Amino acid sequence: MMKINLCGKDLKSPLILGSGTLGERKEILVKSLGYGAGAVVTRTLRLDNTKREMFNPGYYIENEYMLNADNNNITPWNYWVSAAGEVEKTGPIIISISARHPEDCKTMVPAIENTSSPSFYELNFSCSHSARIYGRIGYENVEKALENIRQNTKKPVFLKLSLDNTDFDKLREIEHLFDAYVLSNTIGPGLKINIKSRKSVLGSFFGGLSGAAIKPLVMARIWELKQQTKKPVIGVGGIETAEDALEYLILGCDAVQIYTAAHRRGVSVFREINSKMMTLLKDMNETVSSIRGTLKE
């Protein structure tokens, strides 16, 4: 009922742990798989983190959204040269790599492939607060990074986009370089003010917006994307419940990524959402496969 096939790989569930600070180390990824995640994504990797600032506080969380200003890794990229393979023994791992410095892929991908052989790679095309701080990544960087990944692995490659960089004309030009879309990264930037201090609640002033508040915007853009492509689409944004996940599947998504709910409530959300999804699907006499893409217009 819950099994899917994503780019040739069997997953026990369409629910995937998205990229974020929960993916700093292997232990949380293994735990997420144990709670029923179909796959897990690492923190976005880059060769050199020394030029990136650590902001404190890095998060602001309310019931309907999270602002995220945490943009630097604690764990160096080469930790995953061996750790990715250890996670893969439990379930599929997706290695997330930043598109900001395309040459990084020439070093990281062959090193990880040589030892760990992960199931997938995901190229991260700039979240909104990173774009605000360090400048927006251009499509030329994305194309070069994808080419460099392709030259060093035969594994499926996903392209993770934000709502503000989904240029359909440019995507058509590079679509041959990747296997699936991931939409959306955080949106924004957003701002929240502490009325007592009269300062931003975040150390970086602005942050990327995620959580339930962005779901309608993401779903509308995915609908537009589905009119433009036949490639698999992995939906991300505001999935708090089984009903949320089913909406994305009905929209036509092949899988979904969950991050903010796991950050707020713990990775046991995968067990909770999987269980409720199975109940709902049984009640509707449906499966993940049969309900996918059944949106009525």
C-alpha cells in the first residue's frame, strides 16, 4: 500500500526526511528510517564552510511556520565519505550538495561514490536566506554542477528548487542533466520582530520560511511544474499530517519530503504520518500508486 519506486529505487514509503540540521550526522538519519521514512537527505554539503557565519539564534518556530537562518554545517563534508554507506545499510540516503560552487562536485561525488555508494544525489539550488546573504545562485552554476555530478556517478540526481527560481524555460534547457524535481526549498526571505527588544528574532535578521504556511503556494507551483514536465516531482512544504501528504500525492507528486514537522516534533512523525496514511488509504480503498495524480480540475 505504501511502497513506491522512485527513479528505479524501491522505497517502503513516499515520506522522505528533507535536508536540514537533522541531517548533520548519521544517527538521526538512521533513526528516521527506523521510524518509517522511505529515504533520508543529508544536510547540504560544500567543501569549505569557513566563510559562512553561524547565526544565533538560528531558528524561530511558531505553530504554522518556522524561520530558518542556520546556514553552516557543523560536520565537514568528508564525514559522509564513510557515514553515507553506514546509513545506506538501513535505507536509501540522498546526498545533498550545494550548487553554489560547481567544482565542489568533482571532489565530493567521486570520494563518496568510492566508499559509500548512496542511492541518490540532490543538488540544492539556493534557499532564500542563503541567497539573501551570499547572493543568488545562477542557472549557469546549476548546469555546471549537474554536469560534474553526472560525470562522477550513475545514480539518480534530483534538482531542488525554490519558488523564486523555477524558470521553466531555463529548466527545459538543462532537464536532461537530472532525473527528478524537488520543490520547494524555503521561501522568502521572512522577518519576525521581537516587540520588546525591537530586533529581529533571528541572528541573521532575515530567515527562510518553511512549514504549514507555505503549503498552498508550493502546491500551486507544483501544479504549474507538472504542466511543463514528465519527470518525477518530490513535493516539499508544510507537510504536518497524513492529509497533507495525500494532497501532494493527489496533485501528482511521486514522493514528499518532510522537514519542519520533524524538526519541531521529532522524527517519530514518520511513524505517525505513515500509520494515518495507511488508515486513510484503506478507508478510501486506495494505495499510494492509485491515488497519485488523481486531482480533478
